[in-house]
Amino acid sequence: MNMQSTDAGIRKSRAETRVVVAMSGGVDSSVVAALYAEAGYNVVGITLQLYDDGEARGQTGTCCAGQDIHDARRVASHLGIAHYVLNYEDRFRQDVMDEFADSYLRGETPVPCIMCNQTVKFRDLMSVARDLGADALATGHYARRFVGDLGAELHRAHDKNRDQSYFLFTTTGEQLDFLRFPLGDIGKSEVRHHAERLGLAVAEKPDSQDICFVPKGNYSAIIEKLRPGAAEAGEIVNLDGKILGEHAGIIHFTVGQRRGLGISSSEPLYVIDIDAASRRVTVGPKNQLMRDRVILHPPHFLAADSATLVNEELTVRLRSTHPGTPARLIINENGNFELELSQLEEATASGQAAVFYRGSRLLGGAWIAGMHQSAELKQAAT
């Protein structure tokens, strides 16, 4: 295997090899552009304006709007590379923001960063990069790309605390052939060292912490803005169906939530289930969150040998912060994909992703449709 770094692996001279870099205005993508330029490649930076510039201006912890576009321009000018800003607000709203709102209204908890990578950043930006005659598209994601016997492979970053491979599970083999992730083998401190060494103005810029179009973490306010009046009141009930209180809309809840339930109880209560049709939120003690089966929407397989994954023991991450747990991918009696977990896990909300790994290699993943207890577990509990 050949490790991906700033060697783009293209059989042309570096001066003749065009690398388009997705520049968000943050330190990671800025360092990517700088390292490729330093290595002698023909570098072109592209920044996507994804949401309203006026609302984002002056805010910190965002990307792809306002100050970030200005920062990307400054870095490109400092490096002496071509730089383009493309207005993708309409596409971003349709493919990411609208789906984010609708997902919450379905009682789910979505992962918009995955949707953004799947649509705007990889599908659309990759098309632009090819139109510009690029040989590769490089990003600041912390992930690793190797070339194996069957082609390009996607692996977790060397620094597990920075790893972003989870957000890339919808990447296709064709896209992975074109993509480069030069930061996958280094840590954040080394990235900032490079930024200082190369004189980049963003060397000390804070990392973005929130979803880019929800910079203050107020999800419900964004959903109300996108879907006015869609949040309707409903009941909060216990596991026996007893009404404990009312809520102002299911958009304020996610499975596993404890704080902000708006009810009093002698014991800690957690959100166990959200029924969008009845607008009913069910709460209960923490032990009622434990599950050993994950119901999946049709999986996306990145590995060329994906046919062998069914019934193989894999490592599965159920959230971006989840370290991973052993599981088997099975096809149930209804012909649908499920995961058999080897140990009990706290329920993950529908709309999150289950991502499959063999060692450090990402093999694919699927959107979570729900979680439940196996018949064996239910029987053991009685």
C-alpha cells in the first residue's frame, strides 16, 4: 500500500499536476493548499459559499460563509494560487438544510455534515474540479487514503481523536480515486505548526465546533425558520403510556436526551422514543435505552469485496464520537439489513449513521432506521 501524503500519486510532473483544494477558510484546508503549493503542484483553491453571508458575518466557529471566505481569499493570495468562490447557497439549502429540518420533523436526528459531503462537497465540487482540469481534489478531512490491490481504500486517521472518516462513509470508489487527504497521518498541533511555518494568517484560528449553519447550536430555531409552524405540541409519556407533561414540538428532542425535558421526576428520565405521527415523546430510565439490534436503511458499500461483509464480524461506529463495537451485518427475515451487536449499546437516534470498519479501513455504512432488543434479550429480561 502507498500512503497518501502531499505526494498526489499522479504520473505527471508536479508542475503539470493540477490539485484543486476545497478551502473552507479554516486552518486545515489552508494548510492542505499550502503544502501542495510548497511541494510544487499547480494548486487551485475553491471556496463554496453555502449559506447567507450576512447572517454569518462576524461569527466564529462557522465555515463557508462570511469571514471564512475572506480568510480563504487571504490564504490563497499569500500562496499566490488561483482562487474561486462559488455560490452554492440554493443547492446547500435544498440538499442539506431542508433535509436537516425535515429529518427532525420525522423524529430523527440527522448528520448534515455527511449529507454535505455526499452532495455539495463531493458530487458538485468534484464536478467543478474536473471542469477545471484537475487531476485530484484535496480536502482538509482527517482521514487516510491508501491504494490497495483492488484500488483506493479509505482508512481512519492516525489520530483517532481527530478522525473524520465517519462523515465520509457515502464516498464512492470513483470519488475516492480522485480524492486526496494529506492530513490523515498528522495531528492538529502539527497542522498548526505548518500554518505558522508557512506564514498563514489562520494559524491560530479556532476550529469550528457547531454545524456550520447552526453556529450557536440552536437547532430548533433553524428548523422553525426553515419550516415555520411545523413544530406542533404533543405529549410526553412514560413507558406505560401515562401522560407526564406536554412539549412544544418533537424538534426539541433526540433519543437519549436527559436535559431540557420540561418535566419533573424523582428519578433521571431519558428520551426513549419519538413518534412523529402522534407527536408523542416517550421517556424512561436509562436502562431502557439499551439495545443489541440496529435496523438499517440500504447500506452503501465502499469496499470492492463488499459481498463478503454479510455475516462477517465488523467494527461498527454508531455515532461520530462512538469508539466502535463488534457487530455482524445480517439480512433479517424480511430481507432488510440489520446489525447484531455483540454487546448492549445505548440507543442511537434514527437518522444517525452506522459506519462499518475492518481494522482501520472503512468498508461502508448505512443510515440508522431504528434500534430494538433481540428476542433473546427480551426473553432474558423476563
